[in-house]
Amino acid sequence: MKNYILLFILFSCCENKTINKSEIVGSEKEIALILAERKWNEVYGKSQISGQKPFVAEKKNDSIWIVHGTFNKTGFGGVAYAEVNVKTQEVIEYTHGE
């Protein structure tokens, strides 16, 4: 009987938390860079995006980071741009210049 009471107390006191395995762990800057690159690769293709490294991430406000690529050596073409909400881990806006 004591074991059942102990188990009841244990389960009633603890929160039932599930871990979202798709959640990215790291600094806010790292999260912004990873999410932006994933979105760009999905939309524009990995070959186009990999030529724009290193990516630059700058904090816009409390939860939004602006991430963009750098121009290639030829200086032709545009770069990828994204705004990432690191709190919700979502890309809220993205584009690619011409």
C-alpha cells in the first residue's frame, strides 16, 4: 500500500513534459543561422545557398534575428535574407535578392 501511495504522490507532483526532438539547442544566433539556412536550402537549393557563406546574423529585437548571406567573389547576384523568430523557432520571412 505504501508503494502505491508513493507512486501516486510522485506522479501527481511531476509535470508531464515531452521533449520536442525537432527543437534546436544552442545560442539564439546559432538557432537563427540554422533555421534560415534550412529554409533557404529547402526553397532555393543547397548549391545556390552554400556559395553565400559565411552567413551573418544580427539581432533585430527581443526575439527576431535578421540573417543574410554574403556576396560571392564575383559580386554578381543577390543574397538570401531571412527574419527568424528564435523564441518560436520559425522563419517568419525570407527572400533572395537578384
